[in-house]
Amino acid sequence: MLGDERMSESTTSSGPLIRNISDTALWVAIYRARESERADAHFRDPFARRLAGARGEEIARSMKFGEKHSWSFVARTVIADSYIQAEVAGGVDMVVNLAAGLDARPYRMGLPVSLRWVEVDLPGILEYKEEILRDEQPKCALERVRLDLSDAAQRHKLFARLGAEAKRALVVSEGLIVYLTPDEVGALARDLAAIPSFEKWIIDMASPGLLRMMQKEMGDRLPAGTELKFAPEQGPEFFLPHGWRPREVRTLLKTASRLRRLPFPLNIFGLLPESPRPRGQQPWSAVCLMGRAQKSPA
């Protein structure tokens, strides 16, 4: 599912800027850095610029679609932050961050020291992250697990261990499932639903219309292993037969409009009513808080 290479923040004059899935984390970190550096920032991530490095800035400048829609990354972060804050305040004792990438929430958010935060990702990106943050102190208990999530046997073992150690866990998979096939997403959903203490799950997803737009605009810059794949026509209801149902759905467009981050002319569309579910083939994206479905996963 996800290839692994040692990461470097140096730039390159040959070959693709995005070499593997881990490089997308450098790219996305730039948008957190830019938002954090604004006087009117909606969140502060003082580590994002260091984590992104020069390579992250170079990747961002080369990705015209991402530059044009940088507001979506800001909105995604704000929504996920708000879900996490609410769930932790409500009694969650563990956060399991799948494909954690260069997320610095354990360092930047106001979290209780009693909270356990578990980051799961490939060895290369976690080693790079540890090196950059070696002198920083997380706000809560932090564990890093080096694991390729496509290894189903090891994934099952990890989920079983964490499930036994948590009373009420929140799973976060920000920026992950778009790179998976529907079958892979369904299998992951069922594996998570099989753990009783995994109560909630934060995902972000796109509509088929938006997926095609992204594939058209960015496809030639994404090497094998980073193709964009998952955008079900059912939207969040895709997960119902796999053990999960949507509890909250917040669209990126409306959130960015509320945050005053939409550029012209998108700011006009941000004022219009918008469905919390995909409509036809229109571009649509959201961050969803999923809860356990009543029925057992298929």
C-alpha cells in the first residue's frame, strides 16, 4: 500500500519532487506552516516549517492545484482539531493516528498529560520526524509505531493490543484513505470496527467529481504508490456495511468560508447552501466524525 524510503529535506534537480507517499507529508506541512505564520491564524503549528523543510516548499510551489486550493488543507486541519478537542474533553483516553505523517498535534495542542497518543506510520517518516523534533517535548504520552498498514497481520496485532490498553479510543486517519482502493478502505474499516474500545474515527473524503479533478490536475506529478483512488458515490454512507456511520460531516468549502480563507470567486460559492453529502458528480470534500454502526461489520 505505502512504499517507504528514507526522507530528506534537501531539494533535488532530477526526478519527481514527490518520490513516494511520505513526501506528500512534506507538502501538506507547508500549508500548516503558512497558516501558522499569519497574524489571524486559526491554529498555530510552530513545528510545521521545520518539518516541511526546503523540499516541502519546493513541492508546494510545483503543485499548482494545491496552491490554488490551499484553503482546503487549512479547513481540514481546523475541523480535525475541533473533533479531537471535543472527543478528548469527552473522555477519550487514547488517540490512534494512522499514517500520522508530520502531524505535530501531540506537541502543539493543549492535551491532558494522561492522554495516550499513538502515531502509526512507515519507519522512514517517523525517523525523520523524531530527528526534527528530538529536542521538543510532547504534551501527552506519545508512542510511535513503525508499521506498514497494508500488512494486515501486523495491523490486526497492533489494533488488538491498543484496543486492550484503551477504554475509549479515537482513531484519526487524516489524508490516508484517498490513496486506498474501496476494498482496502472497507477492510481497514472492518478491522477498526472489530475493536470495541475504538469508539470514533476521523476521516476525510472526496466525491468522485473532485477526485477526477484532482487526478486531472495532479496525476502526472504523482508517482506510482501515490495515486488518488477512493471517492465513493455513497459518501460517508459507504462505511455503514463496514461497521461505521457518520456522526458529523463538515465540508471543507463551508468551513473555509466561515474561516474567511476562500479566494474569489469561490468565496461566493461558500455563501450558498451546501449538502453535507456528495451531490451527483459535483466537487465535494469533508471531514467526517464516524461512530460505530448498530450492526456488526460485514
